[in-house]
Amino acid sequence: MKSKINFYLIEFAINSLLRQKAKSIFITVVITFLTFLLASVFFITNSIKYELNATLDSLPQITLQDVRGGRIHDIDIKNVEKILAINGVSDASSRVWGYYYFEMLDVYFTVVGIEEFETALTPALASLSEKFDFNSIAMFVGAGVKKKMSERYYKEYFNFIKPDGSMKKVNIAGVFESDLELEANDMIVMSKQNVREIFAMSEERATDISVHVSNPKEIATVAQKIKEQFPSFKVITKDDLKLSYENMFNYKSGVFLALFVVAIFTFFIIIYDKLSGVSSEEKREVGILKAVGWRVEDVLKEKFYEAGIISVFSYLLGIALALAFVYLLQAPLLREIFIGYSDLKVSFRLPFVMDLQTLLLVFFLTIPIYIAATIIPSWRVASLETDEVIR
Amino acid sequence: MIELKNISKIYESNENNRVTALKDVSINFKEGELILLKGPSGSGKSTMLSLIAALSKPTSGEVIVDTKRISKLADTFAATYRRNNIGFIFQKYNLIPNLSVEDNILLPLIPLNLSEDEAQKHVKSVMEKFHIAHKKEIAVKSLSGGEQQRVAIARANVNKPKIILADEPTANLDKELSLKFIEILRELKSQNKTIIVATHDPLFFGLDFVDREIEMLNGELLV
């Protein structure tokens, strides 16, 4: 019985690829590499964007810092009352936090202070405050912090070195968990009192003030009012932060773009090579096929199968490699391009984010170009007079 | 059956390089005839075969096969015409060297998308007929000249054509193999196929089953 799909033609296409083993392997390697590179970048980008957006969403609508002489100073907590008096502000609270440099491993941890009925911080921290024993000298640490501390045998406690050189021993009460890897990974959570002690911060001072505005549309207006009332304050809205993160991220993407252009350039050289001519052997083969009764469309169909098989195989291989590279191996080398500050922070795992759009984008950036580059020259040859081709 | 009317064919790579391969040639071939086209290299024999097979188009004139104007066919129809009517045995066989005997013979059937049983039946039948079945899985590049020619003949017959065209079929064969080929021609002739052989091999001259011998020189028929 006749089948609509011509399996003989597909078999011939596969045979043809196997007959030109070296060329087929070379093309497979190039397309696989290109797909791998493209997909890896998109996977990393998607993961980081997801993580950044989720992190930013959990930040206060407005953050206030006291900047004098271009340097950030601890803020006076008396200002909280004045801020609350501004129209449109529904809540304001001081936050105590800072970066602690863990010299032995050359990394920074974010040390965050919480208190009972915490509202100024993220939902994860707020829920932690409910079960926290504020009378103990204990802390919850992120998974990354726990790992780093364990490497230096701090499994149950850690000795913080205070600015005056004395030490403060804080027990590890547990591992802090959050849906956000970026947020939780490098974080240490303890009572505000303990944080103040470690950073030698007085009771009247805080790191910054977080402000909540009932009507999100009024954020800009409230920010303006605060700025007018407190000229030394740096008023950072969530949108400002989002923008600055995105700018930094786009800059990192730009660096990658340079690398990517090189890869694309190589790909197009191959395409150009294919477009500029078919080898005499290929040309002769097309001539033979036409001489034994193949129509131009039969030849093109066979070439389409050839290009389709090799490019789809390479595409799938490239995607599989990219998935393994990004999500299993955590994209060594490449992720450093996008997360340049990782030296300073504890590394985090890229969350698995996959969408059809990315897969389609990579598909359309590689496969149709290669198929066209295979079919166009074959069409040129197949359109010539058969006698001319095989003579 | 085959009619060539005032055929001229000029190959022109540029203005200064024009080669007239055929000059106003008119000739008829009847069904079941075996005709020899004789003449030295460059006399126009191969060009004439090429025009009958619709592998090229004449510069002027018409080729008519069974009332169809072959010379006017669009490429797609020309290919279908070849597939249904023509078996061409080329001087250099024009086989795909890395493909097996079986796969080379199968080539004309691939676009037909026959069922596996049907396709295999056709291929097996011609492989047995032309005594090449025992080598079916071997790549043709590993075969001797005579074996390659048998593959080419098998391929030319797998689509059961009415017309067999052979262009210098014994040019690369020794005498023994050439005589074997002549026996194959005799057999094909007995099947009432129209056969046109372009050759200048004297072994073909004066054969009892050849209907006509036509001499060509410089693109013209010598009557």
C-alpha cells in the first residue's frame, strides 16, 4: 500500500548524510554548538530575570538611605515617625542589615536583623519572625551560607568579629528557606539587637527605612514629598531598582553578544560556503537523480529531508546539552558573564525556567537558515539542464 | 514512435565559444526497432540521445515521442516522461559510487513511492535478469567495469521503459564483456523495446538483430 510519506526518500536522505560522513559531522557540530550557545544564553537569561524579578517584587516600594557627602550613613530611626506622617504613607519601618565579609573564603554574607511582628522585610522573613526566639543568640542561615560555613568547620555556630576586634558567637538555629534562591542563599537572619552588636550600630540608628504606600500609583508623589522633606535622603523606588538591575543585566548581555557574534559569523561563513556552490560530487549526484527521472521537487524534497534531519538532530542535541549545562552544571564560565558580582556573593542555583517561546526562538534562528542554505544551491543545480549537469 | 524534426542543438558557453552539435536533423524511429548511431566522437550521437531522453532541449526543431512534444515539456513533465518511458545507459554509467547495487537500481523508483514489496519485486527482478543479484549489498565503487555496467543496465530497466538509450555502452569494457552486452541487447530487443545505441565500436556493426545503422558526422546524418 502507498504511504503518503516517502520513506524511501527519507532513507535515501539518511544514506546521503552517512555517505558524506565528515561533512555531516562538521555541520552537526557547528549547528549543535550554535544551538547550545543560543539556548544556554536564553536559559541563563530567563533564570536570572525570573529570580531578579521575584526578588525585586519582594522589596519595599520605597527604600530610604541617608547619604551625606556621597556616602551612605546609618539612618536615624526617629525619622520613621516623620515619614509616617506624610500623606499616602501607610507604613514605614527601620531595617537593620549589612554585609559581613567572611575573610577565609573571600565572600560576603548579607546579615539581616528582624524583630517580632516584622513587616518591613520580605514575606519569607516576616514568617520567620513568627517562629524566631528573640531572646536567644541564634541565627537562621541561607543554604549557601551554611555550606560555606561548613567548609570552615562552623557547623553549629559562627564567631563574628565585631569592629572593635572582639568576637560574638552566634548559634546556627536552622537553615532559612525561601522560594527565591537569590534572596535566601547568602543571607543570615538574626535579631536586630544582635545585628546592631555585630556591626556596632547604636539603638537609635538603622541601615535604612522601608516605606509602604497604600496606592501604588502614588509612589512617585510620595517619593517626591520625602525627598523635599529630607534632602539628604536617597529615595529609591522599586522601579528605580528594577531599572538599575536591568541596565546592569543588559550590559552583561552585551558582553556576551560580542562572543555570540563570533559564533554567528562562523555559522554564516558555512552558510555562505554552501550558498556559493555545490560540490562537483553533489552536482553530479543531482544530475544522476534527474537523469533517472527525479523531478526538481523530488530532489528538493530529498535535500529538505537531509537538511531537516541534520539540523533538527543538532537542534535537539544542542538544547539537551544546554539544559544539562545550565541546570545541571549551573553554566560554568557563561554564568559569570551575566552574574559578574558572584565573587562577592555566595553562588546561587539557577532556577529552572523553560518556555516554548525560547525554544521556538532558537529553532527559528538556526534551522530555517540552514535548510534554506541547503535547498537554494540544490535548487539552482536541479534547475539546470540535466545534460549540462552530468556531462 | 520517435520523431526528430529539423533538430539543431548549439552549445554556447559564451559568444566566442559556440559548438553546433546537431544541424537540422530529421529522423524517425519505429517502435521495437534497434538502431545504431555510428560516428566518431563529436559527431552528435550523444546529443541526439540526450534530446530524445529530454535531458536537454533543442535550440530549434521538435522531438516528438508517441505524439508528445518532448522538446516543449517543462522540467517537471520531462522528468516524469523520462521516468515512465526512458532507460538510459550512460557511457560512464553515472552510478552513485557509495551506494549499494540495490540502492542504485532503486533510484528511479524512489519518487514513485511504491510499497516496499512492489519496489523490491521490481529491483529483484532486474537484478536477477542482469545477473547482479549476488552483489546487491556491495557499493558499486567496489565492482568491476562489467559489473557496474550490469548495474547501469538493471537501473535503466527497473521502470520497465519502452525506450532504451545506450551511449557508448562498451567504451569501458573489454571484448568479452562487450559481447555479453550485445547479448543483453538482443534480449531487450526480443521484448519489443525501442533501442538506440550510440557507438563507434565495430563489434556492433553488421549484427543480425540490428534494424538500422545510421552514420553521423559533424552533427549531420550521412545518408
